Amino acid sequence: MSSREAANMGDILATEADLLGMINEYLTFYEFEETVNSLDKECKIKGKLVSKPQGNIDSKTRGIQKDLLSSFDDGDHKVFFELWTENIPSEITDTDTEAQSLEFYLHIHFTIYPLRRHPGRHDQAEFEERISHFKQYLETRGAVLSQNLEFLPYYALPFVPNPTVHPSFKDLFQNSWIPQLKDKLELFLSVTLKQSNTPTLLNLYNEGGKSTKVELDHYKRKFKKLQADHLNLIGITAELVESLEDTVSGKMISPEYLKSVCLRMLSSKMSQSVVQSADFTRPGTASSMLRASIVSQKPKEVPMLPSLDYEKLKKDLVKGSDRLKALLLQALRWRLTRSLPGEQRDTVLQAFISNDLMERYSTKENTLLHLMRSKNETVRQYMARLINAFACLAEGRVYLSQIPILLKLLTEALRTEEKDSPTRENVLNALEKLSLRSSQQTAMIAADLIGWLVDELQDSDCLSDYTLQCSTGLLSNLCLQTKGKRKCAENARHVLKVLTDVLGHENHKIRSNVNGALYSILCIPSVRQEAKEMSVEEILRCYSKGENSDLNRQIEFIIINS
């Protein structure tokens, strides 16, 4: 069988498995129990695969996602935040650290949108209106993030006359910033927007030929955008006609003028760096770029990985030999980490979650997670690596956060594994990523992880840079919560002594994490009093004279606010 025939056969089998899965889901939903049992039995006899449903996203949800992303691209902050408020649950936006972080950067995106779209010639009135909106956000919903050093510099944005040239905001005007933020938004929406409980088959039937209000609103917004683009194009055409008239009277068109026109016309098609670097003194450059911008690109096909027998996998991971367990754990991790970012990786992770690879609700003592207690060091290490790979992805962190025993197993490993061992390093890194979620922060503080981290950092000279970076990052995240700050205040002198000792480390990331922890805990009056008695301010001033301007600025913030 040729590779093409094999691929086609794989597509047919995948489609058949999906259809059987939808039929099974429909029958289960309406409690046709005997029919479901008969279907399962016959599928097993005939060797037919039945995929498990991964939740349905109906047309309304798809429309909301599309409108949010379209508003993001268009810089339409009013429509975007109206949809955001209506469709993102308040229990997520008010408590989830990642959601708050994303919302903060989204406000920045919409605030500086005119500066990015029309550099040097933006509408000042529109920009001032957006700045006013951003100020209002900082004083209300955004106030909760003012204690986080990551966001602190951006509170000065409304008071900077020209943010495009200010060193503190240079990252916001890099070409990579917008695509990265959009990727985070797309991932957040795919995880957060509620899925329908209605069976897929019923959704497909109901959606056939129907036009919803959401779709109508979407097309209205699309039409509005076309109108705006049309008016913009007429404006540019009028300018070009005037320039042609000037050439008749002997006036030349400068390369800078051509560049400014191309920037306005290609702002949504090409990166500004491509346009900026083009040589407009060479004839034909501008016209070639305009033609290239409308050439349709064939989308790259992303191959889907073959499906796995998860029941057999779970059985072999529990009852197999240590060598088999280690190889399977490595293969599962590679399946996730070596998949192509985007659709392929999302599909792999969704398959792991929908088949409940970690058995989150199981009360058995021989599940996959209990391999963290294996007597074989390699098995423990590969299990920790797999958990860490899950924690790298937002949806993976959501899944891990739903496993009650996970935190107990990870903290147990921290206290029993050798210092700087690969297993403990991966556990620390996974905990640092999980601590981005407020629910996990609370559980870690209750497990006295802050006390353990401070004691561990006391002997920082014996720890690797990687362990120090993960430990200080985890401590900084836990100190964001009031409970974490109060925990530090219980032994303020010891905590301050340890943190100021680590502050002299040459690794900038470690020092930045320590700065974050210090900034958080110094808002507690008793800790500030202890810091005065220990002359912490003088110690900080010594470190504020280094070569790294970002670290110096962080320390100045700490001194000012303490």
C-alpha cells in the first residue's frame, strides 16, 4: 500500500470512528442504554474504533470566537470588551491569574493600536480617548495587578508622551508582540468559552441551514470593516492622484512618501519591518509589494497523528515492567512536545485529556500519577517530565489542577528527591507553572510550600541555577496572594535575610524573581518594620547600581513603595 493510500485509509478510519462516537454520544445522552451496549459490543467484535466526544462548540460559540478575534485584529476595543464581558465568566476574569494577565495586555494592545497602525501620523483624539479608557481600567479592574512587577512599568503608559520611543515599552512595538498575544487569546478562548452539552449529531442537525443572530452580527461587523477599508482606500487614492498631478508640474515623489503609503495599505498584510526594509528608490518595488500582498497563500496541511489505545496504555503503565513504563512515558511526552504547535499539538493534548490519561477522579492507588512513588528513579523522572510537559500548556494546567492528589505527590517528591536531581527540577518547574492559577497557589500555601522554599534557598550556593530560578519563581508567585504574604510575615526576618542573600546572584532571571517576592511582602507593615531594622533599603540600593537597567528599575520601585 502506498503512503497516499495509507493516509486515505487513515482518514476513512478516523471519520468512521468520529461518526460512531457521535452516534454513541447521542444514544447515551437520551439514555438508550441497551442500544449503547449493543453498539459497543458489535464495534468490539468488528474491531471498529469509537472516538470519545471532546465537547461540542456550536455555531454561536464559533461566532463569538470569530468576532472577538476580528475585533482584536481591527483594534475595535468597544466591540471586543463588550463581547468579552458578556461571554467570559466573571469567576474566571476575577480570580484566574492567567485571565487577568491576558486582559491587561489586551487593554495595552487596544490602547497603542493607533500608534502601531499609523506610526507618526495617528489620530491624536482617538489615541487620547483610548488612553482615557486605559486609565479607567488601571484604576478599577487593573488595580489588582499593580503589585506585580511584570505589569508595574505599564502603569506609567498613560503619562508617557510618545510610548513608541520609550525604552520601557519597546517590546510592545516589536513585530512579534501582536502575533504572540493573539496566540494566547485564541488558546484562552478555546479553553474558556463554554462547550455545549447537546450531542454533536443534534447540533449538526439544528445548525443546518439556520442563520443565528450571532452570525448576522458578525456579518454586520464584517461589512462595517469593509466600509472602513473602502474609505481608507479612497483617501489613499486621492493622495496618489494629487501626487500624479504634482509630477505633471515637475514635483518629484519621494521614496519616504511611497513607504508611508505602503505602510498604510499593507499594515494588516505584511509586517512593518518588511515594508521598512524595502528599497523604494528602486523602480517597481512599491507595485511588487502591493501585488504580493494579494496573492493567496495555500494553507499548509498539518498531518494528524494516529490514535492510541488509551485503555491498554493505562494498563501497561501500571502493570508493565519498569523499562516499559519508562519508554511509554517518554513516548507520551514526545508525542506532546514534538508535535507541531497549533492544531496538531492541541489535538494531542485534547486526546490525552478526553481519554483522562492521568485518571483525575480515580481513587485507585495504582494510577499513572502514582508512578511518582515508583522505586525506579528513571520512571519517577519520566513521570515528572510528562507532568511538566502538561503544565507548559494552559489547557494542560487546567486539567492538572482538577486532580486532587497531584499536589500531594509533587510536594512529597520535593522533600524526598535528591537536590538538583532531574526529577526534582521537573517537579519544581511544574509547580512554578501550576502556581499561575490562584486555586493552586492557595493549595500550595496551605501545604507550607513557602516555608520549604525559604529553607531551601537558605543554602543557595549548593543549588543549580535552574533549581534557584524555579524556586524563586514559585516563591514570587505564592507571595502574590495575601495568604502567602502573611505566611512570610510569620518569620519576616528569616525570609528577608534569605531573599537579600539571593539578590546578589548573577542570573538576572533569579534576581527578577527575588525582586518580585520582596515587592509583594514589603506591603505588609510588620515586614516593612523588620526590613527597616535590618537596613534592607541600604542593601537594595547597593544592588540598584548594576549594569542591568530593568533590574535597577525594579529595585527602585521596591524602595519607593516600601
